Amino acid sequence: MIVSDQVNRLLEFRSNKYPITSFYMKLGPGDRENYKYKIAVKNLMKEQREVLSKTELNKGLLESVESDFKRVAEYFENTSNIAACRGIAIFSCSGEKFWEVFKLPLVYRDRLAVGSSPNTRQILRINDEYGDIAVILIDRKKAKLYRISLNKAEEILGYLYPEYVRITRFQAQEGSFKQRVAPSAGGGNVSQGYGEYGFQRMIENEMHQHFKYVSGKLFDYYKNYRFDWLIIGGAEQFLSDFSNHLHTYLAEINLGTIVVDIVTTKPDELVEQSLDLLEVMRNRREDRLVREFEEKLGSRFAINGIEPTLRALMRGQVRILLVEDGFSNRGFKCPETGFLVLEEREGICPEGVKPLPVLDIVDEVIEEALGQKSEVVIVTNQEGIKKIDGIGAILRFKS
């Protein structure tokens, strides 16, 4: 993903008067079935209204928040607003007329938060995790380069092999055959006896010269405008041939291929197929990390369950946080130090005061982990879920 001016505006925004609403919603295929996300939006807003009713916010501040909620709910009524993404992040402050929407390749968990600053940790970590993505579309004669941003696919460059000047007409022997050869192939005219076999070989050679030219230009672009992942798209018969021309550096970051029509494919379709490849990559990484988690439990380089995970997180031990999809738990947060605890009693906080209840301590755990630069993995695979007691962690050092 590309950190754009839009992200910078979000990071710079502050309000000295009005609360800021931060909203994250998962929009994977399962979340879209029967419009499940609409129910999730309503439930999050209902929970947050209950919390706000217990605060001391004045009428003007509450009206600003309610305007935020209304605009967010209306946004999800239009399905075109949520096309070509697997998650949405919205940041709103109606009192300051601030509104920013980001389409994302994933969202860790649905969340609605109201506070004095935007809740940006998820969006920044997603940007870091998925990096910058380039998509090269290739056919026999031309190529297009796209960059996938947080919101869209944008065509950056187009390539056409400059020596592609072939003019052809081939018929059977009783007919005629004319060929003007590209300079790289020797130039001149091909004799009539050259035959169909030689003619086809010449076409194939010209195609590979084109692939070589495009791969060279692509590597030049990579050196000047680095990206983290490459996706190759086009007709199926060209994909493996072009892959063979890639520079080693590009081959190592090749995420995979997508079959598309280079002429008719739309940007949203390109984003969707790219997101499918990212989902495959995410699932493989999830499986690998669950195996690592299981292996390290015995050596005390991993812990299982919410209580030991909380202790490790507060000590800064957590390298990778693993959370069962949908897991939630009640809990409390110390008002001054931000320590997360499971009990509400005097003296449990380092500052010696009583902790405050939070809607879901798992959301707070994820936020704290992101703040500590820990990797967060939401475990969705059923076999993986069986191995985790709701939440667990791979540690930086032994427990």
C-alpha cells in the first residue's frame, strides 16, 4: 500500500474541541453475505452509545459524534462505496468537518472508537505489512504497470517494444508472403521460401524481445520507485514466459499471477484479483505462525491464554500476537499508565488507582501490541483456532 497525502492528513489532524470517531470494518466475502456488515455497524454504534451515555460529554460534543455515526451508517448503505476492498477505515469529526475513508486489503477486527485523536495504528500497520504493490499486465505487444494504493489501482506506465515494426501477411505456398523484420532480428525482407515454421519462430522471437524489453524497464522502475510485491497479469499463455525474463530481485518478490484481459480489465477487477493473492499469502503466513506457536510453547518462547498474554504484553515480550477470530473478553484499563488488567480492584494499577472498564479488552490488547510494533495475526483457520485459547503470543524472550 502507498502512504499517500490522505494518510498524512489523517496523521496531522487534531481537534481541541470535538471528539474524533475512528471506525474499522471487515469486508471479506463472509462478512458481505446477507449484508452481515450492516448488522455489525449497528451493533458497534449501539455499544458505543451506551459507553458515551456514561461520560460527561456536553450536548454539542455528543451531537458531533452522532453526526459521525449517521454519516458512517449512510456510507455503508451504498454498496458501490465498499467495492474492491476487504476492509474499510473511516475517520470523522463532524464538528470540524473532517472526513476520510480508506479502502484496505484487510482489517484485523471491527472497531468503533471515539477519542481525542484518530485511531491510526491498524491502518499504519496494514500499510507496513502489505507494503507497496506493483501489477504488470503483459501481452504479446504491450504492457501496463499499475500501483495498488490504499484506495485504488492506478496505471503508472505503459510499455511498447520500440522495435516492434513487423508487417506480416502469410499464406500457403501458392499465395504470397511478405515480412519486414525488426532491426534486432537482422532487418530486410524474408524470402518466400522461409516457410510458416520460420515465420512463427520469428513471431515468437519478437514476443520474447518484447518481454525482455518490458522486464528491463520494470527493473529500472523498481530501482527508482521501490515496491515490495509484484503481481503479473495477462493471458495465461504469456504469464510463465514473461516470468522467465524477470530480474532475480523481481522474481523473489513475485507474489503470483492473475489471468486478465489487458485491454478490458477494470481497475476494481484488478484490485479484487490482487486482494485474492494477498489473502492466499496471509493464509500461508497464518498457518506457518500457528505451527511456530505450537512448537515454541514447550520452550517458553510462546504463551497461551489471555492472562499470561496480558502479562507478557505489559512486559514488552510479545513479538507476534495471535488472536482467534471473533474472540472477546471483558477487562479493564488503568487510567494513567494504560496497563491492561482482568480485575477491577483497588491497587491493581501501578499508579495505585482503580482501573476503568473497557468494552472489549481484546481490542485494547491489539492496539497495545501494534503500539509496541508487534505483529498481529487474526487466526481464522479452524485447525489453528483449536490450538489457541482465544489469544496467545510468540515471545521475544522467554517467559
